[in-house]
Amino acid sequence: MMRARTQRPCRKRGVRGQMALGFGLFALVTVALLWVFQIFLLGPFYRAIKTAEAKTISQALVRQLDSPDLESQAKDLVVRTGANVFVSDERGRQYVGYGYPFKDSLVYGMTSRELCELFNQVNLRGGLYTRMFDSRLPGGSGMELLFYAVTVRTDSGNDRLVVIETEVTPLASTVETLTVQLLCLTLVLLPFGVFLAVYIPRRVAKPLTEMNESAKGLARGDYSVRFEERGAREVSELAATLNFAAGELSKTEGLRRELLANVSHDLRTPLTMIKGYAEVMRDLPGENTPENVQIIIDEAGRLNDLVNDLLDLSRLEAGVIQLEPARFNLTESVREILGRYQRLRDYSFPFGAEEDVYVVADQLKISQVVYNLVNNAVNYAGEDKTVSLRQEVRGDRVRVSVSDTGEGIPADKLQDIWDRYYKVDQEHRRTQVGTGLGLSIVKNVLDLHGGSYGVISELGRGSTFWFELDMAPKEP
Ligand code: ADP
């Protein structure tokens, strides 16, 4: 019996809280990052990119310093990049100089002495000098300039000063536009984030919350709870699974109760009989007859069967049974089992088999399968008291079927009869000895053997139970 555990109130944050927090944080972080990158870091980024560009140009130029077509290479660079390039020697004598446009240039306005000083200054700094030059030269365009200078000694031993000047568009107006844009964006994004943080978690969490309540009911042993199959796919799938589980639990619980009632009844009846007859035989010497002894033996046999069934099934289901497969004659084995029914004189057991068939299986267990099926057929047999068996070879498999002409099984019960403890006729009839375990044992044994099984039944006309096993070759 499933016992409901006392549920301690959980102090953890719920799905809704977690999701709301997540969405809220996400919106905040997104807005914050947008501000930082677009406004505060835009300038430094832009300058860093420009500096890297100047560095690439200077490196291209430095590689050509000793080349005879330095001039054309320099022109080419100017045309391609729009930067001013300038090369002088260590004394400030201009060596190569191109630029477009020249008007804002700083380096072109320098005298030889200033260039010479610049050379020394750059050298002092380890050969590299960068500066943002915010000159608004008279008549200039008012652009910022990036002044990038390097000193190098060429392979042929000449000292050179290489200067690259590129225009840096002032960012102030861009940043202003972006700020307004970002403000608008923030005003839209934050309320939207709040809306999402409230709405989505509610939508997602609602079915979960309801399911949680129902599940608590289930834990308390209320198997009638229903889980609403709606919401997101996973959630509705979970609900469907829980509904299925609840259904199965309730079925098992019902069967368990019934079994307990049946088993105690089944145990008590033979015990009462045994005790009663034994007492009569003890007290009344005349009653000590072979018939009475036989009744005691029969009743003890019933008890034995019941206990064996219960043990077998629990072992099969626990998976502790080790099969002992061996090659044996299935046809012969069926004949042998039918032989044991000889004492039921008013029943007939016709068996149709065209040839003897061998299988590799656990003989004892397969005999039990045949025995259970024949037993059921005898118990539920019709007026003609005939239980017919057939053996057919189908490809490389053999099928054994057991038919009776009894009352049959309703179509909607055909699935359930294989469940343990299940009985179509819930009313307990002593003439129909049974615990509802026989078919469950059949099913378990055949599953272990990789066999197949089934039933065809028609109400009022009878049932045919069958099972199939792989055949073994005729010769061992
Ligand atoms: P039981 O011990 O009650 O026979 P089983 O597991 O063997 O248990 O069978 C389960 C139920 O299936 C039976 O209670 C009965 O209602 C039904 N059943 C089994 N075999 C037959 C049959 N040959 N004819 C009609 N009903 C059958």
C-alpha cells in the first residue's frame, strides 16, 4: 500500500518565480550591455579599430621601404585606404609622401627639424608613437586625426620615419543619436521584459502547479485524480504519463485487494475442509474411509497449487528464475500432460499434431504453460466438456492452441486477462478454482522464452488460447 508521506512545505523558489527572475534579469542585462557597448565603449572601440588599421598600413609600407617601387606602392596604399602616408629619413628629409586630402595633415606641415625631432622622440619611445590629434587646423575640415608614427631600420641599414595619418570621424553626434535610440529601446524593452516575466511563467507554470496538486492527491492514495493534459508539449505529455500511471496504480490496487480477498478465501476453504474432515475422522471411527482421506488429500493439493502459483509468479516477476533450456519433444510433452487428465473421465482432450516437433526451452516451464492453458479450458469448458489441442508448424515456429467451447471472454477484457490477479468473473466460484495467476505465469514464461501468445475468443462460443515457440532442428 502506498503511504502518503507528509509533505514538508518547500522553501525553494517555484517555477514561476525562477522564470520571472530569469526573464527580468535577462531584460536588465541586455539593456545594460546595450548601453555599455553602444555608448560608453563605442569611442574606444572605434579608435582601437582605426589604430589597428593604421598599424596594418604602416606594416605594408615598411615591407616596401627598400623596394624600387616604393612610390607606386605608397600611392596604391593611399588610394586604397584614404590615409596619408609619409616617409622621411632620420634627419627629416622627406623621402616619400602621399596623401589625400592633404589639408588636415599634420605631418605635411612639419619642417625638417621638427621631423628630425619627431624621429628622435619616436625612437625614444621604442619605435612606436600614436596620438589622437584633435587639430582644427585653419581651413581644415575639423576632423580628428589619428597620427601613427614608427621608426625602422631597413635591411639596407637606412633609418626611416614612417607616419600614417587617418581621419577619425567625430563620434559625438553618432553617440547622441544612439543615446536617443537606446532610450526609446529601453523604454520599450523594460516594460516588455516585465510583461514577459509575468505572463510566460504564469502560462507555463499554471498547468505544473495544478499537476503538483493532483500529484499530491495521488501520493495520498487518491487514484481518481486526473491530470489536465494541456499546456506545453512536455507538460501535457507528463500529464498523460501521470494519468496512465494513476490508472495503472488504481488497477493494481483493486487487483491487490481482490487477490487478498480471494487468496484468503482460497486458503481458508481447503483448510476448513481438511480440519473438518480430520476432526470427523478422529471422533467417529466409522468415518475413517478412503473417500474422506482422498478429500483431505485433494484439498491439500489445492492449497499446494495455490501456494506454488504465488511463489512461481513472484519469482518470475522478480526475474530471479534461471531458465534451463534443453532440446525436447514438445508434442510428446503435450501428450504426457493430457495423459494426466485421464482421471477426468467425462472430459475429452482431442490433440491434433501432424508430426513430432522439437524445441529448445525450459521443459518444466513450458509444461506449466500448457498445463495452465488446459486447466483454464477445463475450468471454463462448455457443455460438451471437450478441450481440443492443435499443433501447427508455421515456418520455423510451432504453434500450440488450446480451445474450449465455453462461455468465451468479452472483447474488452481480452487485454486484462494476462494481468496478474485478474479474473473476468469477479464473483468467486469454488467450482472454478483459480487465483487469476495462471495466465500471468503463462505470459511471463513465454516472454522469458521470446515466444508469442494470444487468445481468440467469442462470447458464448468459446476461446482458443495459443502460444508459439521457435522450432529446433529435428536432428540434435
Ligand atoms: P484463473 O486462475 O482465475 O483461471 P488465469 O490467469 O488463468 O486465472 O485467468 C484469468 C481469467 O481469464 C480467468 O479468471 C477467466 O476469467 C479468464 N479465462 C482464462 N481462460 C479462460 C477460458 N478458457 N475461457 C474463459 N475465460 C478464461
